[in-house]
Amino acid sequence: MSGRLAFLRASEQEIAIKICWKNYHSPDSVEAAIELLNHYDGRAQVIGGGTDLLLEIQQGLRPPVEAMIDPARIAGLDRIILDDGHIVIGCTVTHSRIIEDERIIQHGTCLAESCGVIGGPQVRNVGTLAGNVAHALPAGDGTIGLLALDGEVEVADVSGSRWMPLQDAFLGPGKSAIDHHRALLTRLRFKPTGVLEGSAFFRVMRPQGVALPMIAMAARLQLDEQHHISSARISIGPAGPVPHLAEAAMEVLVHGPASREQFREASEAAVSGVSLRSSKYRATREYREEMIRSQLPDVLARASERAVNGSLAGLTEPQGAWQ
Ligand SMILES: Cc1cc2nc3c(=O)[nH]c(=O)nc-3n(C[C@H](O)[C@H](O)[C@H](O)COP(=O)(O)OP(=O)(O)OC[C@H]3O[C@@H](n4cnc5c(N)ncnc54)[C@H](O)[C@@H]3O)c2cc1C
């Protein structure tokens, strides 16, 4: 029995195993994982925590697979390390580990905040950032946080291993450039925020009922000595088929002052640059636009305050945590 199914009840675990796969492999190296994927020639799938994948198979949204390839036993992929000027997160690192990591809290604050709103403690204890990214949903919370940090992903397949910008990993809603049947997302990385840099994340949810985000947003700002903005990244989701980089808003900010007025102007540009849909599960287009207009200035102000003070002002605590 895989520990990764621990969040299911015993009867559910039996059903999952019956319907989701025939063979379950836990290779001990990336090379062995790629060899297995190659051997199954499209009939195997990589599994992380299984929090998305198993439900989708059970609900008939994806066909069962002949084999699951679980990287959990591959040495080194369960670590968060500093390497070559980056914070590097292995693909089997769970959201719970990310939100407890002091380096990420301090130097990738929007990622810690975004992983902290995912599900509840049970989901975060098994779900991974790699799975969140590989699933390629336009509203994956960890994905939105990592996109604002200008993250990258490392992909391994038969042709070798390479890093690619995070935004290149998304082809459409649920469509990843990383073929889960033939490639392994091995690691994720971003450059830690330094002096005069800060980041922040915020998600608007219905207070009760359907657990779909209305809109989520994250920002990373770098200021100069005069507190003008020297670089800015803003991500928003769901706002189109892939996680959205609000380039028009980013342009408004760069070289301008880190002021409320500038943040409001950038938020207007962000609204003009997205085409939001009305959804009975999320909210109307107008309401969601208004949420960007009203909340993005606050997110930018928090990122800016963190850049100026080096503090973690207004840190969003993980949701649903036990007291
Ligand atoms: C109750 C509940 C609440 C949730 N709440 C949220 C939420 O608030 N916000 C949110 O963003 N998500 C939420 N999720 C979705 C899910 O938990 C996250 O997206 C999680 O990060 C997925 O990670 P995982 O490791 O479980 O991925 P899995 O389910 O194992 O895999 C997801 C997809 O990624 C692929 N994959 C996984 N790892 C790799 C890899 N290393 N290389 C290549 N492909 C890979 C799989 O083949 C599959 O296609 C929720 C899920 C549940 C069940």
C-alpha cells in the first residue's frame, strides 16, 4: 500500500487500486523512472501525491493507466536546497514542507502564501507543487505563486534533462507541455528575493459552498534606493486558458514610484489585459474584475512594504490549520 493514498479511507484505497492502475513502480533514480516510462510507451503516468490524479481517474475524467510511476523514492527529489543562486524544490516536496520552510517564507513569500491556501492540512501533506504545476490548471494556487517569482521547472525525458521557464509549461486548461506519460518534472526553482525585494499572494474564495477560487493573484516587486520599482511580475488566475502573466500591469509599474496611485493604475491595466468569464461556480465577470481592481493594489502594497522593511507584513497564515 502506498503511503501516498493515506488520505483515502481503507475501502476507498482498495477501489483506487482496483480502478486506477495495474502496476505501481517506485524507481530509485530519475534514469530508472524514464526507462519505465519509455518501457510503457504512453501507458504509464507519473503520480505525485495523487490528490488530483486519483480523483480524476475515479470520476472518469481520465482513463485508468497500466502503471503509475511514483518518484517518491528517488534520492534528492524530496529536498529544498539552495543551489546556484536559486531555491530549488524537488518534485516530491509537499505543500506542507514548502509552507514551513523559513527560506521560502522569507525569500519566496508569495509561494509560501499560495501553497498555504491549498485544500487543508490533509491535502497539503501529500499534494506537491510539482503536481500543481504539472496539472496545468489556470488557477493552481502554487503555480500562481511560482509564476510571480519567475520560476523555472526541470524536465527529464529520454533526450535528457533541461530547465524551462514556468510559463512555457502550460499549453491550455489542464494541458501541460510536460508529457506525464513520458517525462518527469524533477525540480522547480526560483531566485530568492533579496534586498529591496518582496512578494505577496492573495486569493478570493466564496466563504462557503463550492471550493473554486474566484480569482487569485501574486506579485513580486524589486525597488531601487529611491523606492522606485525596478522590476515587477504579476500573475493572475484563473484568467484565460493558462496561468496569466499580467504584462500590461507590469509595464505600468516599472520605473514608477511604489505608490498607491501607481498600484491602482497597474490594477486597471491588469483588468484591461485579461478576459475573464462569468461562471456560476466562481462569480460574474464584473465581480471578478472588481476583485482585481480592489485587491491587486493591496497585494502590490504588501509586496512593496516587505521589500522596504524586509519584514513579512500581513503574512497570510496557512488555511484550515489545526490550532
Ligand atoms: C480536497 C481538495 C482540495 C484542493 N484544493 C486546492 C486548492 O485550494 N488549490 C489548488 O491549487 N489545488 C487544490 N487541490 C488540487 C491538488 O491538491 C493540487 O493541485 C496538488 O498540488 C496536486 O499535486 P499532487 O502531487 O497531488 O498531484 P497528482 O494528483 O499526483 O498529479 C497531478 C497531475 O500532475 C502529474 N504529475 C504529478 N507529479 C508529476 C511529476 N513530478 N512529473 C510529471 N508529472 C507529474 C500527474 O501525472 C497528474 O497529471 C485540491 C485537491 C483536493 C482533493
